[in-house]
Amino acid sequence: MNKQLKEIEFLIEELPIKDRLLCNNFLKERNFQSLLEIVQADIKLGLRHNRLFRFEKPYEEKYKTLNIDMLRLLEVNILLYTKDLLTPGTVATDDWLIYG
């Protein structure tokens, strides 16, 4: 398995539990678009929670413990991995991007 793909798999553990399960399935199916959408949504909700937490009650408990920096790293890894797969002249190793 590609090093970057292993990093993605490791960083998925930083997501909320329900999203982890979905994202692990998306990773197995090589559905990187859906995986990226969930990660980006969690980043936005986590940032919103952090802003609201300063002024009001917490937005949702599951976003309280999110490590936004790790989620951003996950987002970057997904983008870099899919960019490498789509770049002409790049030889894919044992993995392939599937859009469906």
C-alpha cells in the first residue's frame, strides 16, 4: 500500500466515530471525492464549534474533541494522493482512483 494511502488511513481515526466508519468504507472503495467532502465538512463544523464554544453553549459534543490540524493534514493527503493519480505521466502503484 502506498505510504500516502497509509497516512490517510491513519488520519481517518481523527474523525468522529460515525464519519470514521463511512470514510473507511469510502477509502476501501477508492471513493476519494466522498471521503474529501466528509473531511472538509468536519473541518468546517469543528471550526464553527470552536467559535461558538467561546460565546455560547457547544454546537455539538462530537466536535469538541476534534483535532482540526490533523483533519487539515488528512485533507491535504487526500488532495495530494488524488492529484498524483490524475497527473498525466504518473504511474499508479497498486492503487487506483475510482469516480462513480
